[in-house]
Amino acid sequence: MKKNTVKIIKQIGFEGRTTIPLIIREEMGLEDKDFISFELSEDGNSVTIRREFICDGCPVYDEAEEKKADMELQNLLKGHDPVLASIMKYIIELAGDAA
């Protein structure tokens, strides 16, 4: 952050989740789909968050392509039991996240 530091207190949610406050995301230049790293201090009382650049030339997120793939998935799952379709969609999303 700039010279004036800001302290923001956040609560950790049920699954250990929290949101990086907007002011911090803006200062760091963080955007949707960016990667960050967490580094725990030696004394274990603080964490440093850094914006990471994983690779040059990585595929860029394409919302139109994602919508097209989602429509294809919905067509594929038509006629299946709704619960089974939800499970299949979840598994496919997990596989996409792992790639």
C-alpha cells in the first residue's frame, strides 16, 4: 500500500474464507482470476500477500468462450436427473479448475 497504511479487520468464514477488501485489491491491482501468494512471517503473527504472475502467454479468460461451453454443457445434461446433472456439472467445473 501507499505510505498511509490501513488496518482492516475481517472475520474468517465457515470454511476459512474471507474477502480481500476492495481498497487493498485496488492498491495491488488485483483483478478477477489473478493469482496471489501468502507468506507467513517467522513469528507466525502476520501474512504477506503478493500478486503473482504464473506465466507469460497463458490463455486469457474469455467470458464468451465460457458462456459457450456452459451452453454446451447444459445441452449435454438435458434429460438427465437434475441432481445427477448438478453433480456432473460440479465435477466438470472441478476438472476445469485443476487444468
